[in-house]
Amino acid sequence: MSPSQSVTAFFKSKLALACCLGVLGTFSLGACAAAPEAGTFKMGIEPWLGYGQWHVAQSQGIFKQQGLEKVDIINFAEDKDINAALASGQIDGANIATHTAMAMVSAGLPIKVVLLLDQSETADALLVGKDITTLKDLKGKQVAFEEGTTSDILLHSAVNAAGLKWSDITPVPMPADSAGSALIAKRVTAAVTYEPYISAAKKQDPSLKMLYSGSSDPGLIGDVLVVRDSVLKEKPGQIAALIKSWDAALTHYQANTAADRALIAKAVGATPADLESAFDGVKYYSLAENKQVLSHSFSDQTFAHVLKAATAAGLIPNPVTAAEVIDASFVNSLP
């Protein structure tokens, strides 16, 4: 063994010992986990292209490459179902909207945000027909949207941007996958939904237009990976490996965009052509970007903005802070 190898081995042994003894306060559980723990990680997911890198990771064998024994990706149709599964402990973690994570912690559910996944720019939107030209035209009109979701938050933002009150519109709650159909059938005047339902609705009725979207209020609509606190303690190695898997999948996506978009589109029940503009309307966060923003601008600024909008929508039952919701130690400890 060379002198440099000896020094490296000595440092590694000291780091491992310190981690085991819990004396390295600046190192997280993620840094101290030598390898992913045995067993399956159960992850909740919905048919949203913003979660697409998990499908890439599964398809390309990236989970295995990162040492994970098995990742069970469980599909849910609606937010309320995935939220219930997470609350009941049926799954270890879930991909959910930022405001949903805040609401869960506010309600007492022991979970933490460990990774920023995506930000919607034009993949969440308010759709209208040719008779509506401005947001103010929504006054007195029926608007379809799914309560408690990103659609709820976006609609509140749109109403506020128009200088209207919530009572000025007639909210029509329904699942996001039904909102576009209700608009096409003229049962409502406007509909808030997200991809792939936006593309499906516009394909069926090309006259529909996007009046307001995530880009109208940057940072408002985004998604995160949350993990139950007990899992963070019991499986820190799995969490670190999942984060590395996401990043490796994103790298693969960037090098093989067309093929991976086709894979993701199939996973969410659409075709690449249907979702071409939708993909362009979503920003995926890399590990490097998580390091830059999760414990900085996201915690300091974005969190407060989303919290204010979610509170106005009546989705946050009790006050909550960024420190209670976010655990950036895993992304900050990874190389």
C-alpha cells in the first residue's frame, strides 16, 4: 500500500468510526450510510411526468447500480389515495407536491422533504375556451379543479392575480383527470389541471387555450420526495441511494432525451408526441441544484411563498416552518 493509500484508508476508517459513534455533527445519516440497507423501499407515485426520472431509474437498472435491493414503485390515481397510504405507513416515501408535504407536517404526520424533484412551468395550467380572454372574465363562472392539489393552489393564485375574491368564482371540485373533459363538454367555463391531462384536452379540443400556468407564478408549483421519519432513521443508506439514483437517471435522460421521454410518456399513459410541450414545461432538479437551493433559497424564500398560498387556500391546518418540513442533510452530504 502506497503512503497516499494509507492516508486515505486511515481517513475512511476514522470517518466510519465517527459516524458509528455519532460524533460527527457536520455529517448526516446519509453520509454515514456505507451501503443501502437490505429490503424493499416502497415508493408512492402518480401519473405525472415530473416524477419521470424514477421510471428511467427503474428501466435502466439504476436502482440496482446504486445498491438498492428493490424499489417498489406503487401507482396511485389521486392525491388523496397516495396521502392516505403514506399516513398509514403502507409506503415508505412518496412523490408529492410541495404544499402537500407542508400540509402533512402541519397535520402532525412525521415526514420530511429530502429531495426537490421538479418545478412546473407550463405543465400545470388553467384552461379556458374562446369566450374567456382575461382572468377577470372568470368572475361568476364555474371552474373545475381538484381540491387539495397543485390545481387548488394555482387557481387561488390566478384568482388573486385577477384581483378577484374566491367568492367571485364558482368552484367545481373534481379529479384532475376529469376537469379537462368537463371543460370540453361545456359543463364548466374553465378547468385547472396538469399533464398529461392538459395535452389530452387540447388534442381533443384545439380551441382550448392556456390562460394561467405555473410560469405565471414561478416556484409555486413543484414536487418533492418525502420519506417517513422512521424510515429516515432505519434506512438512511436507502435514502442516499435513492437520491443518487434520481441524479443518475436525470443524467441518463439528458443524454438520451427522446428515448427516455418515450419511456416516461408510456408510464404516465400518453405518447411522446402528446407530451412534447409538457416536457418542455417541466424543470427537473439535479443533485447539484438541490445542494444549491434546498437548504438555501428554497427554504428561505420559496417555502414561505408556497406556504402563504396554501394557507390562503385553507390547506394548512396549523403553522409550520421550513425546519420542520425539510431535511437537506442527505443531499448536502452526498458528493
